[in-house]
Amino acid sequence: MSPIATSNVEIVDIRGANLQSSLSQDIYHGLQAAEKSLPTLLLYDTKGLRLFEDITYLDEYYLTNAEIKVLEANAAKIAALVPENCQLVELGSGNLRKIEILLNELERAKKSVEYYALDLSLEELHRTFAELPSKSYRYVKCRGFWGTYDDGLNWLNNPMNRKKATWVMSLGSSMGNFSPVEAAGFLRGFARSLGPADSMVIAFDPCKDPERVFRAYNDKKGVTRQFYLNGLSNANAILGFEAFKSGEWDAIGEFDQTLGCHKAYYVPLADTVINNIHIKKGEKIFFEQAFKYAADDCEKLWRDAGLHPTRKFGDDYTCLCPAADIHILSSATPNMNPYQLPTKRTEYVKDVIPTLQDFEAAWALWDTVTTSMVPPTDLLSRPIHLRNSLIFYLGHIPAFMDRHLARATGGAPTEPAEFHSMFERGIDPDVDNPDHCHDHSAIPDEWPSVETLVEYQGQVRTRARSIYFNGQAGDRKVAEALWISFEHETMHLETFLYMLLQHNSTMPPPLVAKPDFKQLAFDSAKTAVPNEWFEIPEQTVEIGLDEPGSDEIPSTSFGWDNEKPRRTAHVPSFMAKARPITNGEYAKYLEECGTEQLPASWVEKSTQNGSQNVMANGERVEVSFLPPTIMLWKPINMAIRTSANGSEKQNHDTNYQPVQNPFNLDKSVYVDLDDCNVGFAHWHPTSVTQNGNKLSGQGNFGGLWEWTSSTLEAHDGFKPMDLYPAYTGRLNLSDSKQRRS
């Protein structure tokens, strides 16, 4: 990898394999195939790139002008989304006409970024950068990459090149040169290279008007035909002889309305032979395609590629046939480690204040759950009928953060300011008496659109990023606002997932392999040990946190109001089984009790295949006896009451494992959780049947909430927190049905 000096910018040679040799082999392989083809890359030698630039100025070639109009109308909005100190890597930079619009806007916004233009042609990189006013840029730094897409991906996969947030950009609808399957595979490689703070920007042509598309690739002046035939001249140069004789070949185009794609072919005007390969007169040799991606095509592509959309800027100057969409996407599998959050205590509690990297990881997960696991049309549904629609949480999370950041910094609300009140508080009534409900935001006649909420969310995230970049995060008030916003978002991430468990149209997260539940069940049965009783001795423990000073950032945590103040609690001796009960054990309990009410997350399904089932509502109900566990407090409370009646306390061992005092000076409140199903290590509960001979706790409950039967109620010294009094203030603590976790 070597830099090449120019009068304008530095060009770095990142080429790997010998492209000429590779193309030579591809030419022969393509001509020998049953359906003959030639590489599309043949079109893009130096002369071809200049001919293509001429094409972009043709009236018939609507794609470039449409995309430029979208960029001119939205450059400021896109620039606002680009993180400070970001590096922009454009795949196939071409003549830089389009990217210059964004670079100029970034310069006007005084946003420091580095722009890398990747192109096959060294000569074109020199020429186009010479025409770019990069010398006048103060905040935008420009460099060139000489290489292929694969070379660019290799560069991105080098950790030494990934010390900054990265935006990978593909403008000019060049992704349309891939079929949907090819595009998904290509983009998947880049999606896997991205981290939580990174994005992809992809431009697509959504127009499927047959006549308009055909004219774009078959212009009256014949410039496109020259461009195509130059590809054969390039092939001759690569092969070292005139394999494709001038005047003996033509290029034709066709629009496939079924596929929504324009395809181009070379055809010989007479029978010909190339290196003992016989080609008949008129035989079509495929060399280029241009797929058009409408909204439904993009939705499938993002899912197949492991991307999820965060913003879209469209062509609104014509409503008859939109011709340009610019999509901003993030990866569903950041940093080649799908969704996994840190499990080492030295990593997940680096500081009391969450880092920007913590937020970026949480945002990536939130976007995956809210945009990739539920169809957009289903966001208005209410999987739990006593709570808000799913769409409420798309506004609630950013509005909560914005309210606290504005208060801490003395700034104004992010517009629309009315979102603060619209999304202030959700509905969470008493299940037994829904009329008993705390104050909450009024439900509007019509919710804002998903696009509006995603745009608002992006603006609030930009506000949060700027706080880290300008050093405000160290201020005590701002630090607490960041802390409570992070805790709030991660808690509601679990809320949203729990609601999706009860939703009929929930989709799996992208690029997560379907678990082999049969094998998991087999392994669970193989490693199962009896679930023993343990006696926890009577003891006095210290719990809670002391309130930090008004100007003090605490050493451990800011803490919620129900965690304060630090206090002593006397815990009498009690008995507990080593591990939580399983679905199968609870199903057996329901059948023995004659109970017809099933957990809301269970699916009722009639069966005649002889599988084990229980009775419910007069029908046999198939029950999963797989490793996942039931951890809702109510079933566990039932088990406790049964034990208290003595029905399950016969002939049990009296082994016990003392509970360690978490506030011993030589013990950490936090532990390593490497072997626990936490931090999205898995998207399903894991087996607990192997843990029957040791007392469980601290993350090894299979991946679900570790609820207790302790009632959430006022204690000595309790007072609602000033920062967010509604946290426990919404509860009637004298008659609470909430349980601590």
C-alpha cells in the first residue's frame, strides 16, 4: 500500500490481486459458460469512465440529475447526521459531482471529516480531484484510494483503519448493477465490517417505467453504445490481441419488466471464434444489468444484507415516477460480532457515565428491534392491549433523552418541541383494575409518521454526540442526564422485546441463525441434574446507594430513587430451588392444578402428533419443553406458595450456599458475565437444567429477568428523585403490585 503524490490530494494504492490477470480469466470463463457473459468491469477503463461521465449529462439519463436534486435538497440534513471526525469512504467515486454537494455542506457546517474516494482508475482519480476545490476546504480532508470494491472492503476490515466513525457510501445507483441476491451478498460484507457508530449510504433508482428506463440506456446520440463497445476494446487490451474485432459486434439493451431490470448484451454480427470458443451470429453475451429498487425491493434487500434503514431521502420533484432514493443504513451485525454487548466488568462498567460507544451499541440494538423485527405497518398495533402502541416507544425514547439533555445544558428542546409532552409517559395500568392508572401522556388522534419519529430520533442522537465531542459530558448535571437516558433506553429495549414476544408478526433479527431447538432440547436433557433445594441462612445485609452530592459525580452509580439511601435489611432464612423452573415444569404444574390460563407469550396450537401437551380451554395445547424458562414473577410466586404449604418440601436435601454481602470491601458489585446469556449473546433463553446443583443468580438464569417476590414499596429514607419523580411517583407505593428485580 503506497501513497502517490499529486498536486491536489494523496492517492493511496490499496490494490491487492492483479486485476488484469483476474479479468482475463473472467473473460474466458464467461465465454465458455452455457449462458455467455463478460465482466461488467470491462466498461470502466479510463476511456470508459469518461464516456460514462458524458452519459450522465444526457437528457435521457435521468438518474444523475434526479440524485443531484435529492442531494441539493437534503445535503444539510444528511450532513447533520454525519458524526464529527467521521471518515467517508465512497465506493466508485467517479467524477465527484454528487459527493461534492455533501462535502461543501460539511465544510459549511464546519464539521471535520476525512473523505476517501475509491476508484479503479488512477488517472481518473487525479483528474477528478484536480477539479474538486479541496484546497479551499478547511474542515474536509480528501484522499484517494486506487483499487476495487474488494480492496476497499479489505481496507475497512483492518482495525488500524477503524479508529473513527465510518460512513461507507455508494452513490450513482451503482448497486443496481447487482442482482438482488448479488447485492445482498455484496452489502453483507460491508455490513459486517461496520461498528455501532458507522453507517452505509446507498443511492437507488426506484423507477420501473419501461420506456423511461429503456431510453436512459439507449440514448439517441449513441453515447451509451460507444461506452458499451469500448468495453470490448478494453477486453482486447487485457487479452493482448483483437479478440473482438471492431465493426463485427454490436450492443443491445432490453428492459425486463418482470424483474424490474435493464439488461445489456453484446451480439456478434457474424459467426466468430475466440481462442477456440465458437460464438454464433446474434448470440447474446450478457455484460451489464441495472436493477431498479422500489420500497419493497429495498426492504427485502436490507433484511437479506443485515442492514436496517435509519433514514431515506427521496426524489420529490416528480410524483409520477420517482427516480432517486438515498438510504442511510446501519449494520445489524456491528464489528463482525452480531449484537453482542460486553460481558467483562472492566468493559461494561468502565465509568459511571456511559460512553458514546455504549450509546452507539445501544442505538444499533434499538434500531434493529424497532425497525427490523416488526413490519412498519404493525408499529400501530398494541401487543399488550393495556399499554401503548409500539410506535409510542419510537418517540418516547428520544423525547425522554432530549428533555433531560435540554434541562441539563440549559438548551431548547429539539423540534418538534411538542414531542416532549406527547411522548412523556406511557400507559401502565393495574392489570387487575385497568381503571386504576397513573397520569400519562394523552393518546393523539393520529401518531406522527415513522419517518418523522426516526428523523427526530436522529436529531436527538446528534445532540448527544455533540455533548461528547465538546466535552460537556463531564459536567455533573449533564453526566446524570446521560446516565438516566442510557438506563431508560436499555430498560425499554427489554420492554419492546417483551411486547414483541406477544406479537403475531414478530420477525427474527437479521443474520441471526435459527436456533436448533431440537438439539438444544437434547443437550438440555443430557446435561440436566436434579433441581435441589438450598437453604439461605438468616442474615443482615446492606443494600442501596447513598445520594451523591449535588456537584459530585458518584464513584459507583447515580442510582434510581428506590435504590436510595443505603440501608440495612434483615432477611430471615428461607428455602429456594437452585435454578428457575422450566416451561415444561410449569406446564406440568398448570395441568396438575387444572389451570386454563396460560402465559401470554405461549402459543396455543392444537396437535395430533402425539407430542406432550396440556389442557386449556377444552383443547389440547402443544407446549414447548425446550430449554427456555418462565421467569415472570407470578409463576415463581405460585411455586413459592406451593412450597410454603409443604407439598414440595418432602425429603429434600438441606444443602445451602450462603449469600455474599455485595458491599464487602473486597467484593465487587459487578461480576464477569462471560458464561451468562446476557448482552444479546443469544436471542432466546438458554438451558438452566444443568444448574440444579448450584444456587443460581447474577446473570445465569438463562437470559430472563431475575425477579424477586419483594414488593416495591416505600422504605425508611425514601423520597422520589428530583431528576425524574415520575419513576416511582407513578406508583401507589402503599399498595404496589410491582416486584423488585
